[in-house]
Amino acid sequence: MSDTPDSAVRTYTEQHRTAFLDDLAAWLRIPSVSAQPEHDGDVRRSAEWLSAKLRETGFPVAEIWETPGAPAVFAEWPSDDPDAPTVLVYGHHDVQPAALEDGWATDPFEPVIRDGRMYGRGAADDKGQVFFHTLGVRAHLAATGRTAPAVNLKLLIEGEEESGSPNFRALVEERSARLAADAVIVSDTGMWNETTPTVCTGMRGLAECEIELYGPDQDIHSGSFGGAVPNPATAVARLVAALHDADGRVAIPGFYDGVTELTDTERALFAELPFDEDAWLRTAKSRAASGEAGHSTLERVWARPTAEVNGIGGGYQGAGSKTIIPSSAMVKISFRLVAGQDPDHVQQVVRAWAGTQVPAGVRHRISFAPATRPCLTPLDHPALQAVARAMGRAFGQKILFTREGGSGPAADLQDVLGAPVLFLGISVPSDGWHAPDEKVELDLLFKGVETTAHLWGELAAALR
């Protein structure tokens, strides 16, 4: 366990609370919306602001890294200990679009504090969760008497996450030597809720495709030709119907190859979470849970691969009738992938399967978007246990474990750097990521500060 005094961390954090919040508010005022070209200058200004603040914090190296798109920020603070492990922190400084007319109670880029919460675009996703590392490392130094962190500390804060991270993997590959680390901390995630602190152990990957089917060279009369030539709209419906078997499993041969199955321990840990399925269904605006037989709802969204139809179309869809056999039809399908699945292999088996579903006389074309790999850190990994201990010290209670059903660029870090990825976030579902009135709970934000103050000592001991 780290020897960082818990009371000293808390005292230092409280002493610097006001200045920290003032600085965070200043950063939130920069509308770094990467998706909107008119804010390109603001995204750069955000990177410059963060780089300067990191140098002010004490990082001897703080650089702006250019990409073909928006700039990223890299910072590095070597440890005084020659045997110290190296830890890389990932986050992003770009934000989602926001405007007062979207339903905000106040200007989204003029942060305000109400009832123990800071409201503003980026307060939780992700500027607040990046910024708590600045006060956390200073609290770590103050409480231990160190002049440098207990680990070789690096930060990589990208500027295009909200636009799909189109240049991120290339950046990581190009700068892999500078980014080399023994562990990666991703602070772009959250906890179960306000009273249940949790650590995420992994994210699913993603493969997306569009399948287009072509029959007649043009729409043709269903009376003259119906029942005598293949109909691509019927073919696409049959293809979709063949995606799953009666038990809700994906019916594509080879799809489950390599899947890392849940252990009994993981199942038990999921069951410890205070999950209310009725409340979850209300959030999902749905009336019944569904999915692969033999698995709970949490297991389905966190630890099982899926195939979902995202869109389907073909033929006439206007008012009234138009008795045709359409010339084409299409379906968009996304596959969430879990640890052990290879996106390249999934693409191969999907292509092969699609070919078997298309009848004679119908041509098809299938195209895939760039894939995201899944990532998972085993529960017994010493770095993961160090994160849980640090968080437990800050919150003063048992830390539970979750996974994330979505996907993100964290897997690129794991894949390219070959380092385990750990997730450290203090955001909660009510924070309203991407929504009007995004906010961060200030008590939880400062628990994040305390967690990182303890974390570097914990990781230094765990990774030796």
C-alpha cells in the first residue's frame, strides 16, 4: 500500500479547492467542439491552455502534438526513483456541441455552480476528469514530501474523441516510443452511481458494416414479374432474420471464436451491484429485457458480443402503395465485440455468412467501417487492484467492479503499447454527457483528486 497520508491529501485538496474550480471554469469557457469547423481555433486554444496549465502544475514537459485534425497534448513528469514504473493517463479536451437553445438552463460555455454541482459542457466529459489529475499529483507530492511523482507520469489528452478519434491510432503508433508505459489510466468513464463507487475493467469493441443488395436493374412491376424474380427487399429481411437463433445468440458461424467467457467470480461481482432492471428499462424507454439466453442483463451489455440492426431499407416508402419489386435494399449492422474477439476475423466470418444468405440473381456489396478492438483487464491484475485500493481510500468504502458496454479509443492504447488499461472515472449517469445541463458532482470530483493522489504510490508498489 502507498504511504501517502490520507488526511494530508484531504487537507491539501480542501486548501486548493477554490483555485482548482476557478481554473476548471476557465477551461470550460473554451468551446472546444471538435465536430464543428468553426471551433477549430477554440480546440487549439483549449490545447494551448491545458499545456500551459500542466507546465504550471509542475510537468517539466508539456507539448502540443499535431495531427491531421485537432491537436493533442502530451505531458511528462519523470520520477526521481530510477526503478519507478511508467503510467500513461488518457483523456480528451474536445467536447460535444452545445447551445442554449438545446435546452440548457444557462450558457453551456459559461460554467455555474449550483447545489454542489458545476454545470457546463465538458464538466464531466471530459475536462473535469482530466483536470482532477493536476490537483491530484500536487496533493500526492505535498502529502509525501516528494519533488516528483512516485511513478514516471505521462498524459496524453486528445482533441478528437468526440469526433470519433479519426487520427488517434496513427498518433499512438507514430509516438509509441514516447508513450511507452507499464499501465494506462483512462479517465473518460464513470461510476455506477453517486453512492456506489466502481472501477470499470473493460470496454467492448465495435465492428460496423453496411450490406447492400441489388436485384433488377430498376424497380419493376410486381404484377408482371412478382413471384418470378428475386426481390432484394425480401432477401434483406431474410438476412436480418437469420442474424440470431431462437436463443438470441448471433447465428454467424465463427462469430464467437476466441470469446473470453465470464468467470464465476465476475458473475458474482456483477450480482453485487444494486441493479434495478425496471428502472433500467425505464431509462431505456423499453418494456422488456431481451437478449442471449442464459445471461443476465448486465452480462449481456457488458460481457457478451452482439449483432444489432441499426437501419434497414429498400423499395417504396411514401404515402399509399406502389406495387413494385425494388431494385435494391440495404441494412446497417453493428457488432459489439468482447475480449478475445478479433475484429478482422469477425469481418471475415460476416462476409462469408452474408454471401450464403443472398439468393441467386441478387448481387451484394458489404463494406466495413474501421473497427475498434475490445479491451479487458483481469480482476487479479496488480494494477487494477492498485486503482481499487486508491479509490477505496478516497471514498472510504468497498469498490465494486463494472464493465462498459460501449466502445472507445482505449483499446488502441492497449493494442499498440501492450500495456494494461485501467479505468478511473468519477462521473455518474445523472451527469448528462452529451445532453443539456451537463454537470459534475463536486464532491465526487474531489474524490477523483484524492484517488489520484493515492494512486501513484499504489501503482509504484504494485508494478515493481
